[in-house]
Amino acid sequence: MSATATAVQTPLTSLPAWKALQTHYETIRTRHLRELFKSDPARGTRLTAEAEGIYFDYSKHRITDETLRLLLELAEQSGLRERIDAMFSGEKINITEKRAVLHTALRAPKGAVINVDGENVVPEVHEVLDRMADFSDRVRSGAWKGFTGKRIRNVINIGIGGSDLGPVMAYEALRHYSQRDMTFRFVSNVDGTDFAEATRDLDQEETLFIISSKTFTTLETMTNAQTARDWSLKKLKDEKAVAKHFVAVSTNEKEVTKFGIDTANMFGFWDWVGGRYSMDSAIGLSTMVAVGPDNFHAMLAGFHSIDEHFRTTPFAKNLPALMGLLTVWYADFFGAETVAVLPYEQYLKRFPAYLQQLTMESNGKHVTLSGERVNYPTGPIFWGEPGTNGQHSFYQLIHQGTRLIPCDFIGFVKTLNPLGNHHDFLLANVFAQGEALAFGKTPEEVKAEGTPDWLVPHRVFEGDRPSSTFLLEELTPEALGKLVALYEHSVFTQGVIWQIDSFDQWGVELGKVLAKKIIGEIEGSGPAKGSHDSSTTTLIERYRKQRL
Ligand code: F6P
């Protein structure tokens, strides 16, 4: 293992920049954004950065030039530069699983050289991409036929977590570019309703399943895959039909074969691709079938352009680094518990859900790389909804509640569906929300509107509520890739500062183990004994009695 991955680090709270930020926070916390803008008329153009067609306005954050200077120093003192180099060069920075972290290799151009254990992985990546393209073309053109000779009209991805959220988010985001005479669905939940509703109006003869699972052992996915097999064979009535209606995406050839899928119909990837970082790997097969290989490659190019930006740009102009540092600033100094992600773009309706796994499975950690309990908050809760729907639901709390919730507003200059003045209204709303949150409305302003005294406190907006605004030209496959890569590298930046392993997920294990044990007890006869507490035992027994 490399020196970078295992080096003993100075504890975060002992770093000079951290201490300086603590002192600095005391001076900044009382400075209102109104005052910061008033004292610097150029703030709204100065505190912005632009890269790869993404305009990032971070002027409405509770920071000064001094805050930025100290945050950038924190990045340096945390070794962010070295850690970026370690990740990009294939060092095993996922130390608890002893794995390299190379989702960036999935979008590296053909000639690139990225070695893992002395072997260049880029040719393999492109070999799989080429096979995916060939398969996608055949399905899209109708050359790939179902068992009875009918054309495939429906594609269902079965997977969960990273093997579902990336594909479904990307499909929804790029629906505009998708093949409209085909149906794409996504089954993830072990709740049978998910499968039943996804298939109720479909014909088995025209339906292809993509079983996506890195491990090919995940209970939910394997259960749904088995049900899909039974559902298909009920009509097709011949085991040989499986080869025409099932393909697998996995790193586990043995389990794929055991399930009965021919490895000729398997698309592989590698242990250095984390589940939540896998949408560019073969896990993106459903995306490629939906939008075609050219659009998929354009998305990869978008990812790659931000990879290069992150790898080479000084932190002061580096979008993901700035985003990550701002997240740390609010989580650790202001005590912000959450971040709201608010895309003003209907096609990005699953983007917040996708980001929840990316951010929270990555940075929901309570020990450092060396196993010490942290004494500062780590990953905040990410959540959100597309605008303007959120405005008529939870924005009240963001504007007038007692919590500080930094917001990410995401907007596009051009719409893919021009309809009258809808788009101007949409954009007017996104700009208005950032303005209202930052500047609010003072009691004097409220009074001047003729509001009776008793009502004034209710109508006051304190303001001083921070937000970022991201403005892109249009939601293209390339833009989607850029947007996702921004967040991936922001998450990485945060993890480096917090000195945690952003690439493992041990926290999901205990629930899985207990569920397996309880399944045995639920399905067995006799009283549930196990070694449960009295609450769990009673729940199990009550369920068993009532379902009879
Ligand atoms: O929930 C834990 C997890 O391991 C995720 O990290 C992963 O994306 C998901 O399960 C699915 O795993 P697999 O692709 O192996 O089925």
C-alpha cells in the first residue's frame, strides 16, 4: 500500500488552518450577506468561477476573501493535492477494502494509461464500452430479437443502490435523447409491488432484463432477478429463452454463471469501481441502450472534462474543491446538518436521490482513516426536489425556520421543451429564491408595506441564508456528466478534509446480516427465538400470526 494512503496525519482539528478558521468564524458569523454585498459591489461577479461551461456563483455564501484564503489553506494542509494525485494514479486509497478508486478511468480517453497493480486498465474499459455499444445498437435497431422472434420493446434494469440510482437518474435526465419507441423501467425494491407494477402491462416476448449487481449476491436484486426469470419463463416456457431475455452486469462471473446467464451475455467491471461511482461502467448499460452509444460517450466526455479540471486547476478556481470546502465550512463551523439540492430542471427529478447515495454512503463515517473517532461533524444530509415544486412545499422552512440549510440551485439557460414563457418563469424563480434567501426582508421594509405591527415578525425574512447557483447552457449528455463529476469530486474533497474513507460502506452490513437471520425465523415454524430484543421478537411474532 502506498505511503499516501497510509501516512499518519495531523488530526484535522490540530491543523493551523482549522484553528484559524475557528477564530475567523467568530468574526464572520455576525456579518450579514446584505452587508457583505453592500461593502463590495463587485462581489456578485468576483466570487464566481467558470469551467467547462459551468458558471458557479458562490457569492451568496457567508464567506469573505479571508474565509476563502483559510479554506484553501486547509485544503493544502490536508494534502488534497497529493490525495487527488493518489486517486487518479490508481493508489489503493480505499484503505479498508484495500482497493484503488478509479471511476475516473471509466471515462479516460482510449490512449490514456492508468495502472492498477502494474496493468493498464484503460484498454479493458474501452473493450467493455465497445461491447456495450454493439449490444445497444443491436437492441435499439431491433437486430437483437426475443426468443419468439419479436423485437425487444422494453428494457428493465434490476439493481439497487449504485446499480439502480445512477441508471434511473441518467435515464430520467436524458429522456429527451432516448429512443421513444422503447420503454425503460427500473426495479430495485424487494417489495414485490415494484416488480409487479413495472411488468404488469408488458409482454414477456418483448422484454429484456438487465441484471445489474456488482457482487451479484445482493438479496433484493437476486430476489427480483429470480422473479423476473419466473415471470419470463411462465410465458416463454423454455429455459433457452433466458439467453435472449437476460443479460448481466457484474464483477462476479461465478455468480452470474450460477444464476444461469451465459457469460457471453455478461458485461464486466472491476473492484476499483465503487457501486455509487459506477454509472459510467457497464452498470450504465440501460442508459446506453436508451440514449445510444454516441450520447453515452458524450456523457463520459463531460465527466472526463471535469476530472481534468479537478486534477489540474488551482483550488481557488477549482469548482469541486470550492464546493467541497464550502460544505465543510457549513457542516463544521455553522453546524449545518443538511444541504438542499434544488435542480430547476424537471428532467433532473431523480438527481437529489442519486446524490443521496453518492454523498451519504461516501461521507457518512465516524472514524478517520486510522480508526480514531472524529471530533467534528462529517457528511451532512443531502436532500432536495426539483424547483419550483419544492417552493410550494418545504422552502418555508429554509426561508423562515430555525435551521441553516445551504442550498445548491441548478439551472439551465436553454430548455429542451420550449413552451411559451415557461422557461423564463422557471429561471425567474431560481434567481428569486437565491436573492430572497440571502437578503430577506427587514422589519422596516415589512412595516413600510403597511403591515400592522402584530404581523410584522411573521412577515420578516431574516435572510443571510447561503446558496450556490450553478448555471449551465442546456441539459445535454455532456452537461449531465459534468454535473455528476462535480459532486463526485466535491464529495472526495470533503472526505479528504475529514480524513475519512469515502469509498467503503461498512454501515450497511449489520442490517443485511440481521435481515437474513430474521428471514429464516419468519419462514420457519415455531416461535421466533433468535437472540433478539423483546421489541424485535414481538414484531416478528406479530407479523407471523397476522399474515396467516
Ligand atoms: O447498499 C450497499 C451497497 O453495497 C451499495 O454500495 C451498492 O451500490 C449496492 O449495495 C448494490 O450492490 P450490488 O451492485 O453489489 O448489488
